[in-house]
Amino acid sequence: MNIWIINPYGELPSGKWREYRSYMLAKELVESGHSVSWWISNFDHRTKTFREASETEAVCVGAQLNIFSVPCIAYDKNISLRRILYEVKFGRELYKIAQTQIKPDLIVLAYPAIFTGGPIFKLKKELSVPLILDVIDLWPELFSVVLPRLLKRFSRIIFFPLYWLRKKQVQASDGIVAVSKDYLEVSKNEAMSNVQSQVVYWGLNSNTDHNMPLDQAIDDRVTSFRQRFDLVAVYAGTLGDAYDMDLLLSASDYCDKNGISIGFIVAGNGPRFSDFQSHDRFTDNLCFLGILPANQLSALYSFCDVGLITYVPGSTVAMPIKFFDYLGAGIAILNCLGRDVGALTISEGVGLNFEASNMLDFIDKLKVFSKDRALLGSCQTASKTISKKYDVKTQYGLFREFIETYER
């Protein structure tokens, strides 16, 4: 089959970040003999910079993978008018480029695509090909997080036009894949008929070498930090307000001032980078490492006891990628989300849940791990055991098989 994967976001494989969903799917399809065109924006959402042409040219899976870098505009803030204009431009430019390409047999459209979807659904209709939604996040539910508290109860009314548009797009699709059961149910409830569907989790690479040594300077610093605390918790990822960075900063301060033997290792990049830099200088319980490449993160986790999943209250995230990274590393998990990850954290015995943004509850749960070493060990063992269930080869094999049911 000739398959188009359309997603303006995500990372090209460079070794700096873990492999992104679109690439893992493309690789699975190509290795099974399919031809794939991967459509991605020329503007990188994570770094807020334009990609170099050489970045797409360097990606090599085989002759059966083509990457189209779609010209877009830049934006600084994730929730902004400029971001909407960026998505609108992506859809329009993709439509223009698509006119010169060989007709696909099927389109996989990463969702949400509320603002990009118009031209793509137009293409689907003109080409008369099936389109599968790959539901990665929930919009417009996510937007309610930024509303003032008094307006949150009216979010369905405020964003009614976007809910209407999403329902229209879901009903125009031919199949639904989602990164969680929760997201799948939301989407299926808006479909007109009993549409084909499948859950495909983000997954993890069970072959990752977590014993790979850190760079020497980082290794020395982390080793020294580890030796000073009874328990070490790690957060690695985007340093943005949606991830409740204030909780991490205040918790490290609280433990420092109250002599609590819990250390926090933080790695990543984002708007709050400078805040962690300054706290690192004055807070003994915080070790801030800045940006680390993916292979260094894997090594870092071997120094840690607990992986942290922190989000602001009301977050729509159901299955964050961190969950799978922590499973692969065999560390316990402390999570504040509900939905799939909240249920799995308890049912699979891999960790504990805490109330989002409640610093005292957050610290109390870390104290439980610190005092109950049997519980900590049990959660770590469970993480390593169930990680095999979510291996990328298994998960994206399911995605490929789902796509192949549409083969004519």
C-alpha cells in the first residue's frame, strides 16, 4: 500500500529525543513492504525553530519512505492565534503539494487536526481514499485548562464551534486509532456508525540499554547527588507550566528547608528552564541537568528510584510518553493524572497516584516510597515486568495490521 502519514508535529529521528510516533509507524510499515509518505511541518514545535532541509534528508529507513517538509509560519506560544494560523497554513500548503503526488491508498491523520483538517478531508473526498484518525490528544478539552476558574464550567459552550467541527471530522473518517482507551471512547462516541477502532499506545523500546554510562561530568555529579538522599525522584521532559513546574520547584525547596531526605533530578528544556537553573544554585535537594539526549536519559534513570508524572489540574493527558519511559527503566511511578495512566498505575502495581498540584500529598507519597522499601521494590519489579506488554514492535504491529484491513 501507498500510505500517507500526516502530522505537523513530532521529532525527526536524530538521537536527541526518543523516536516519535509518526516515525515508529512509518518504520513498521516500510519494514513490512509498504510505501510511506510522512508529511511534517518545517517548523519544530519543541524548539520553536525552523528545520534545516538536511534534517529530513538525513532520515533513512529505505527507499520506500519519503518525507515532505511542509512550509509553515513560526509561533512562540502553544496556545495562541499564531499557533492556529500555523496549523491553517500547514493544511493549505499540504493540499497544494499533494496535487503533484501519486495518489495514496490510505491517509493516517494525526489528531487533533481541527485547524489543519479542512484541506485534508477535502483531499480524502477528491481522491476517494480511506482516512484513519490517530488520536493523540483531546482538543478542545485541553483549552479549558487556560480558562479562568469561573469560566471553566462554561467551556463546552465557549468552545462549542470547535466541538462541532471535531464531531464533523470524526464522522467523516473511516477508522480511529488512539493512544489510550479513554481517547478512543471519546472519539467513538462522536462517530455516526460503529467505526473500526484500535488502541495503540505510544510504547517503549525494550531493547534500550539503560546501563549505558552517562557523560563523565554528569555521572560524577549525579553519583554524588544520589549518595546524599534516601530517595531520588526524576522528572525528564518539557519544562512548561502545563506540567506543573511550580510543584517540582516548591517541593524541592520544602524538602531542603525541612531536612527531608528526598532528592529531585530534573532534565529537559522549555519556558521554565531559567527557573530551574537558579533553583539549582540555591536548593541542595535539586539537581538540574538541563538538556540531555535520549540515550543519556536512559542512563540517568538507573540512578533514580521514582519517575514523576506531573500535570496541572484538569489536564486532558491520558497516557504520557513518560509512563512508558519509566516502565522501560524499571523505576516506580508517582502520577497525578486520571484516565488510563491513573488506573494502570494502581492496577498494574507500578506506583502511586497523588492529587494534582497538592504539594503536601506529593511529598507524603514520596515519603511512603522512602519508608516502605518493599513497596518501592515491588513497584520497580512490576514496571520492568509489564514493560514488555508495551514494546513498540508489538504496539505498532497492531497499528500496521489495522491499516492493512483497508487494503483493497
